[in-house]
Amino acid sequence: MMCSRWNATAVAGLAMVFVSAVPSQARQANPGASTMSPAVQQVIDQLAEMRAEFDAIRRQYDDRLLALEQRLRQLGAGPAVIEDPAAQQPPLPPAEPPAPTPDQIAAPMPAGGGRVFNPDTSVIGNFLGTAGKNPFSDQPALQLTEAEVAFQAVVDPYAKADFFLAAGPDGLEVEEGFVTFTALPGDLLVKAGKMRAQFGKVNTLHTHAMPTADRPLVSENLVGGEEGLSDSGVSVSHLIANPLLFLEATGELYAGSSSVFQGASRSRLTYVGRLRGYHDLSEDKNLDLGVSYAFGPTDSLAGDGVNRNKTLVGIDATFRYRPLRRAIYSRFNLRSELIWSRQDLPADQRTTAFGFYGLGEWQFAQRWYLGGRVDRSGRPLDGTAVDQGGSVFVTFWPTEFSQIRSQYRRTQYSEGEAANELLFQLNFSIGAHGAHVF
């Protein structure tokens, strides 16, 4: 109402100014005329009537506003406050962004979520302490056994790269460095570079990913231990997934320069094959089975230039139980590997060896794990010489990026000597480290 009152007052004032200005302008236009023409007089009369009407309207609004203010005072609401009508209008909707141009639509997204030139980088340290007596080991009491530096990134929408550099007491080496092509015809997954061969379970694991502070005897004796079956080559995998079973078939070709297979020429290559099956038994239990095969040269065994070969066959099984309602507090894993080895020896001799391990791990609290392992393995050059032992271990995760493990290990060697050792392990990491093979 207040706004209408002032509008009416302003219009009336403008009309009065115009009425008073018309006679003056008429006299200036014709100073000699003593009387006005009928047309001018008619306009003046009409303006006077409009002025009178505006004055009446203004008085009516004044009377209404005065009555309203008196009424509000009587009700105790105070003087009326009339807001600006412009402020009562709803705000205008935000403007829509301009439509993308065809060039913007066709442009691909940057690889790696915007990290075009910066891969994910991480550093993981493995500190190991050893106490006790072992007549066949000269491992120091305290040692930083390995510092692993990882560089991982998506190269483009069709490939990714992983590089792992390991620094230890013997120097710096490329533990793994390979590129993975993920969008090839036939749903094939191809890797090229230096890799840990897809043989069994333990051989594929880096040191910090092991559930124990050491590796099983069968891995140490028959599959190269820490260095393992790792070589430069090409890997081709094909995945078959259906609601009942997940199958993965892998074929690999390596140069024949690992600690397990060593060839004296370019034609002496190593062949690895693996078939893995994975099945969910229920919503919280699953079973993972695998069969592995490796064949390659052992030409450096005698150094006489004779071509000799070695064959490895492995069977592995893993059972996992993890209740969904207590997934961060409880889980239970059982794992076992059986490995059979056959190796050519000088003088047309041949030897076979067999070994296995069984491991159980139980998470009994949010950050605590308890487990045990049994070992038994023949030696690659003498299958009748059998080492056996057992371990118990407990692991505590103080943070997401570190773990502390204590392990008691007893080993009975084929020579009749026994070793009792207490191992202390500390793993710590910085940076974003990608997941390893499941």
C-alpha cells in the first residue's frame, strides 16, 4: 500500500507541473496574444480534471493507510512494514550451461582421472628381526630386507602400467615392470615386461603381501624363494565368467633367465600355464582352485653345454570365510599348495621332489590376526632329502598402512639339525599402492 501511495503522489505531482507549465509555454510561444485558443484551453481543463482525480485517489490511499496503521497499533503489532514488491518476487532460475560443442563431446577423458603425467607412487619398507639358532642361515639379527617403490598408472583407456623397484642389501633391481592391455579382441588380457609368473599362489605375492614373515619351505626349495619364478616375457589370459563359476586360463612365455629356469641360448625359453577356478559357496564363503605347470631349461647346472630341462607342477586351493555382518572383525582363510618337481641332472640322471604347505589364518578382532603353518619339502637335486617344520604367528595392524608381526618357526632339516627362531616383522608404507593378484 505504501508503494501505491507514493506512486499516486508522484503521478499527481507530474500532472500539476505539466498543467502549470502549459500556459507559460503558450505565452512564450505567442507573447502578444492576450487570450488563449479554445484548443489550448480545452487541454488545460482536462489536465485540471486529472489533477483533481489524482488528488482524490491520493487522499483515499492516505485514509486507508492511516486506518490500517491505527488498527495494527491496537492489535499490538506495531507499525506496518511494507516490503518492496520487487523483493517478494521469486528469484530467477539459474541459467542453463551452454551445450557442449561436437569437439568437446568427442574429446576423451584424461587417463588416470586427470593424473595425465603423475602415476600413483608408493614406498613400502620391510624390516625383519631374527632371534634364535639356525645352523643353515646367516641372516642378520636386524635388517631392512627390502624397500619397494611402486609406480602405477592408467596409460590410456586401453592400457595400464605397473613398475615395482626393490632395493635390498644386494642392490636395486626391477622386481616387476610390465604393461597390461585390457581391451583386446576376444576378451584377452595381455601383459608384457618383467613379471612374477602365474604359478601357484605364493610365487605371485610380493614380500609385504605375505601373511607370514617368511616363505614356506616348498617355495624356498622348489620355486626360488624370495626371487621366485620372475622373468621377462609375455602373458596372455582369457576370462570366462558366469553365475556359477569364474574361470581364468593363462599362458606365459619367458626368456629363461630366472633363478629357477636358466637357458644358455635364445631358443631355450620357459613356458608357464595356469588354470584357475573360483566359486562362491555362499554369500560369505568361497573356494579358489588352481592348477599350474612350468617347463624350462636348466642348462647352467653343469656348464657342459648339454640342454637339460626342469618341470614343475602345482596344485593350490584356498578357502575363504568372511561373514558380511562382521567383515571388519572376523574372517578365516585356509590355503595349501602341493608342488611336484622333476629335473634333469648331469650324466643322464633325473631327480624328482615333492613338497607342500598348509596355512590357516584367523582374524579374531578388528586389527588382530592369528595363524599357523606346516611345511614339508624335498630338495630339488635330491628328493629324498626332506625338510619339514611349522610356524605360529600373530599379526597386529596399528594403522591401515603398517603391520607388526611376530612369528615362531621351528625347522627340522634333513641333516638332522633343528632350528628354533623367533621372527619380528614390521611393514610400513606411504602413498597409494594398488592391489596385487587376488
